[in-house]
Amino acid sequence: MSQPIVGRLDPADTRWVAARIAEAFLVLDATRWLVPDEAKRESVLTGQFEIIVEHAMRHGLVFGTEDRAGVAVWLPSVGDPLPPPQEYDARLAAACGEWTPRFAHLDELFDANHPHQDHHHLALLAVRPDRQGQGVGSALLCHHHAWLDANGVPGYLEASSETGRDLYARHGYQVSEPFRLPDGTPFWPMWREPVAG
């Protein structure tokens, strides 16, 4: 199978990128805790991810494969911190409804565990369920890792599944002790030093 072609996306792609991430994340333990109602989970997640993707379109980098099978959302954490998404609290409440406190709790966990040194943060990486395990995620990682390595910039992420954690480990990320949601679901902070050419 040929290597997927990866390109940068633009703001017009925001909605389908958010929907792609929601579709891929539906089965994660973390999203089951965030939105216990299975019937509403995908629409709530899409609304919440749309806030993040829109923010990354403005302040970061959003990449996708040519066939739309996978997407990666990167936020630079270099120098001064990025501003929060516009009207974040109100938009989060509108998207997440009764589950807003759970998303706010997750945001607090992410903030408390986020490293302070300069890096690019892989906020979200998602591959359509029927294309997982076929190299799409690896192609997305390699695409931006090439820039990180050329510019001497580390990468950081929070893996939300053992499968993801193992994929990132194969791409040079070192795993730290997990932090956990109230139900015990782990997130593994992972850090990648740039590879010298």
C-alpha cells in the first residue's frame, strides 16, 4: 500500500475534521466517561472538537490525508502561550451541555500535566475506524516530525489508549506515568526529542 499523501488543511475543513476525530474517538474509554450517553456522544464530541480544530486552524497546524482518512491537529507551545479559544467557556457549555463539567475537568488535568519547555503539542490524531492499522497515523506523524526534526523542536502528546501509546512509542515518544480521569481511565503524557539529521 502506498504512503498516504498528507497536506495542510484550511478553515473550510474544520467541521469534517472535527467529525472525523469524533468518529475515531467514539470507542475510547475516555470519551465514554466524558459523554456516558452513547446516543449523544458523537454529536457532543464533534461540537467540542470543532472548538479545538478551529483554534488550531488559527494558531496551529491541521494536517489531513488526501483521502480524508486521517487528521492531525498540532498546537505550537513556543514562547508566549497561545490565547484560549474565543468564548471558550460559553462554546464548551453550548457543545457539551450537562457534561460540560467533565470536559472542564479534563482540561484542568491536561493543563496540570502540560510541560513548560518549548514544543509542538499533538492535540489530536485520528484515523477513520476502517482505516486504522494501515499506516495513516504513521504518515501523519512522519509528516510533521520531519519539520520538528529539521527545526530542533520537541513533540508532546497525551495518549488516550494503549494502542495509541504504542504507536507513538514506535515514533520516538517516551512515556511518563499516566494521569487519570475520576473513573481511573489513564492518559499517558509522551515526549519526543527531535532527531538530529
